[in-house]
Amino acid sequence: MKKIALISDNHSFDGNDMIKHLHDCDEIWHAGDIGSLESIKEMRDMCTFRAVYGNIDGHAVRYEFPLNLSWECEGMSIFMTHIGGYTPKYYKRVRKILEETKPDLYICGHSHILRVMPDKDLDLLHMNPGAYGHHGFHKMRTMLKFEINEGAIQNANVIELGLRGKLGRRKNSQKPDDSPTDLDL
């Protein structure tokens, strides 16, 4: 069994407020738009770190990480890229890869909108963790945590990290509830 944190679209934000959610993870997967290598340094030192580059990433990030990444984890085949689209309207490049490689789990970022949805035609599960950074149009900063055990995803949770653009707390405001929300998969 492996405990996974799935993140994306930090746009150079270091994510210091989400680090507490990563300490029990075996692996951290980043679906692109990292921005700067410095912003992910602490995460990379914690455990196995896998990432792809996104459309905003410059030479340093593109040198370090690929456009596409495929691997096996606990009996599950995974394909990850940054821009790929959603079922049934995948980008042509991604649809071809999905049809040829037939992964169990397809991951992308880019939209800044969290989605977890099955594709019955291609027999896969699609995950987009949303964005944990502050740049973009999303309202809530999010990430996913789940376990992979013998080819199955278990104990999937959405973690809301607070509103985009809210870097600090006002005196009378409440702290965002960043406790996990279970997903029924």
C-alpha cells in the first residue's frame, strides 16, 4: 500500500500551509505548473516525488521534469501530463496515449478545478487535484490524498487549503477548515 498526495498548479507558491498534509505520504505527485524549483524543494526532500512540467514552466523545470510520465504503483498503471482535457473531450495527443497505453489512472492539472471522474469508454479513472497555488481563477485551493493498494484506490480525500488569494488571516476571520473530505470511489 502507498499513500499518495496529488497536487498541481502552484505557480511558484511554496505551499507551506499544506506541508502538514504531506508528512504521512509515501509519494507526492505534481501535475505541472510548478513555476520554480525552489517552491517544491521541501516536498522533494520528504519522499518520492514525481512531476511533469506545465505550460508556465521555464527551462529549469522542463529540464528536471518531462511533459508526460507513465509508471506503475502498487499494481496500478498511471499516466500523468499537465494539459490533457476531460472525458470525453481529451486533447488529441492525450487521447492517443490513453488509447495506446490503457492506464488505470489518468492525471492532469491545468484547469485549476478539482475533478475525479471515471471514463467508462477507456476504462480509467481521471483525477485533477485542482490548484494549491494562489494564481488563477479558482476559488478554493485544493489537493487530493489517497491510497493505492493492490491495484485499487482507497481512502480518497479532498483537502481544501483555503481561498485563493488569502495569504494571511484577518483578525476576525475564521481559519479555513482544511480537514479532509472523503470521496466515494
